[in-house]
Amino acid sequence: MKVTSLSSPPSSSIPLFFYVGFPNHFSFNIHTYIYSVSICFQITSAAHHNYIHISHADTLIPFMQTLINAFILQFHQGFDYIMSNYQVDDEYMADEYEMEDIDDDDDNMDYELHGRGAGSDSDVDEYDYMSNKLQDTSAAQARRGKDIQGIQWERLSITREKYRQTRLEQYKNYENIPHSGEGSEKACKVTNKTGLFYDFRQNSRSARSTILHFQLRNLVWATSKHDVYLMSHFSVFHWSSLKSVKTEVLNVSGHVAPCEKHPGSLLEGFTQTQVSTMAIKDNLLVAGGFQGELICKYLDRPGVCYCSRTTYDENAITNALDIYTTPSGAMHFTASNNDCGVREFDMENFQMTKHFRFPWPVNHTSISPDGKLLIVVGDNPVGLLVDSRSGKTVASLFGHLDFSFASAWHPDGQTFATGNQDKTCRVWDIRNLSKSVTALKGNIGAIRSIRYSSDGRFMAMAEPADFVHVFDVNSGYEKEQEIDFFGEISGTSFSPDTESLFIGVWDRTYGSLLELGRRRKHFYLDSLI
């Protein structure tokens, strides 16, 4: 997951990103986020590069201190202050950094959506936006015409349809290989978007998830149709949609150390871990960090049970985690890291059992249902299918045009899917890997997350923002439901019984957890679900 020498950073009309890149020999990037401003400001040092280049390590520490201080200052000054200076800052940045793609009318649209929507018109409005309970949207309210995110379009000078069109036209997909999204379109299947498999059930503002790395979006995990876990800043929270109650289960803002002793566990623990990814299954929570940290916790036990650092390499970020049960019934997980390594851990004995290395940083892995094959995708357009016991390549996967960040197996173990920054998800059949079975196209950006329902009937494909696509697998992926909203996507998750689909929406003003329920014919039970 290299993010140096970038030509077009991701752009969203919701968050503001500060990107600071380094030459390839430094091999990592720094990014901080300030929420809910309409454009992606680029800090540039030259006409053809979007980054401040630091060529000597001794300049990094004072620069970082300055950057962090500036971030903290702006954050504490608050959203109202940022928006009150929005037009001036917009004009300054446009002139200074040659952002020709910024349009004043579209800036005003975002001011309407976030600035005026922030509740500055009256005390009543301010109370409405401060009260999470008032901001929630139920299925009954949505049926009566309320926007599912609570956006009051009737009070704005822009319609939802016009704003959607603007987003489609101006959202910049992040690419490591230029124009990969354009080149992939001709290979994609034309789908029927009239499907309706999951109905909107609830939008909960109290359950706001956040993102620390713009390419990693696996921060929402459901363990039942009413229970979901999500990452919010330095904490993992449990959200009960049945009770509308949020409970903190892990806080890594301070010092975290294991309360159990296991060989290889770092008893000294970690301090202020930046969580890049996580996974939860069968009461086991595993969180991965920017410095290769692994923190394991059983949800039914107090404290943390295991801490480890996968690598001390400077390019150590944990990109993805996959928890699974082996054929023998043991609980294992794999960690995919930017140091080109994939490591398998046995959680029965708390030991690393395998370590495979690949030619490029590994962004995501998925183990097959029978435990024999491993999908490996990363900073290369070509994915790999490898033997999970030896790490040897079984087949190479040709078809994508950019780097991949998502993969998932169908429960039948015969087919699997990969998601790429070329805006496509490709479905493969292990019986013929010469080419993908089909290619499915996103609307605005990379495919950052893929999930199959446990019964294999549906596949959910998430873009970086605004769209989650649910495909009917039985139709050969020809029929889909397009879930349309506004905001960056922190993660998606089907519940194990397939009855619920949760979507984390990350935004300063409209951040929330969207909950959808599987569409059934028993409409008289709606009020009880």
C-alpha cells in the first residue's frame, strides 16, 4: 500500500484530508483528517506533485510537530470556525495551489449541506443537531419521506438529485496507476439495478465510526442482527441496535497491556495505538495498528489477552485481518502487512504458526472455507491464489488494472471476489482462473470492501463513499440493489444470520451507522424486527 508519488489524491465533498507524501526512499505517508469540509485541499510543493517532500529524516520530527499542532488547533476551534472561514480559505487554496477543478457553485452546495446544516440558524436547530436521538431516522419516518440520513434538503438551496450528480461528476477516485478506472469500464457487466433485497431499518447517529487510513475500510463487524462493533477514534464500541445503546469494549488511547501471559506476547503492551484495521468473529476481536501492532481481546473476558508486533519494519502498517476456524476447530487469524508479509496466528496457543513473504505489500487476504487456499492481493494489479499451508502460488489472477484492497470467498468455496482501485470487483472461479467470471463496476471509486452473506445469496461491494452495491449471486450478479447515501464508508457487514446489513458512514456532520434488514414477505412483523 504505497502512497508516494501520487498524481490525484482521493477527493470527497465530505471530509478534508491533508496529505503529506515522501520520496520513494522514505516509503510512507502521513495523513490527518478534519471532518466535514467539502473539498480535498492538496498541500503541494511543485506543479506536478501533490506532496511536501522531506528528503532528510532529521526534518521529520519538527515538521510532524508543526502539522499535529495545526491539526489540534483547528480541531479544537471547531467546525463552526472552519465553516465561517470557508469561503476565504477556499479562494486562497484555489489560487495558491492551482486547484482548477474547484467550482464556486459546488463549494456553496457543500456549505449549504454542512455549514447551514450544522444548525446555526436558531437555538431549536442547534438542539436538533446536538441531540443524537432527534437525528436518528427510523424506517417509519423514511416511509413518510424523511431522508434516511436526516438531511433537510427542503431547507437547502440544492436538491438531493443535483447534489448527487455533482458528486458523481467531481469525486476523484484515488489511483496508484493513472487512468486505471477508465480502462476497466469496457470489461464490466451491465446490471439491473432494480433489486430490493434489504430495506432501510434505522440510521443511528450515536454510532459514528471513523477512519484513520483512507484505503482501509474494514472497521464495522456484526456479530448478530442487533449487535455490531465499530471503530471510533481510539475506541472499539459495541452498538446494540435493539436497545440503541453504545458500549466501549476497547480503548487504545492510553496504555494497553495484556492481562494474560502467553509465550511471545509483549507484556509491556502499547501506548496510543492508531488502529488501521480490525476483525471480529466468535467473541474474538483483533485490532491491527499503523506500526504493526496486534491487540487481541475475547469479548467475553475482561482485559486484553494478547499483544504482539508483527514487524519492526518502518513500513509496518497492518492492512487487513481475517479470523477463521480451521477444519480441526481451532481459531486462527491472518494479518496482512505493508512489509510484504502474511502471518498466521493460532489463538488457541497464541503463537505465530506461518509467515509468508510476497514481492509487494499485501493489502488483503482471505482464506477459503476449507482452509486450503488463500487469496492474496496488494500493491500489484495481479492477485495471487496460494496454498495456505506452504505459501506457494497456485495461480495468478490477471484482469485488474490497479492495486487491490479487498477480497472475499463465497461460502461454497468455488468462487471468490477481489476489489480494486480500478473501480471494479472481479469474481473468479477456482475451476478456471484464466480470466474472471465477471467484472462489476462501481460508480465513483475503488472497491474497498467486499462481503458475502453467510448463505451465499448476496454479495455487498462498498466503494470509498456514497454507494454500497448488493448483488444477487443466484442471478449471476446481474441483479443488484444500489444503496445510495452521502459520506465516506468505514465498513460494511452482514449479520451472521443474513438478516441485517450494517454500513458505517464517516462524516463530521452526518456520520452514523446505517442498518438495513433483509426484505421478507412478512410485512406485519416490521414493527417487531
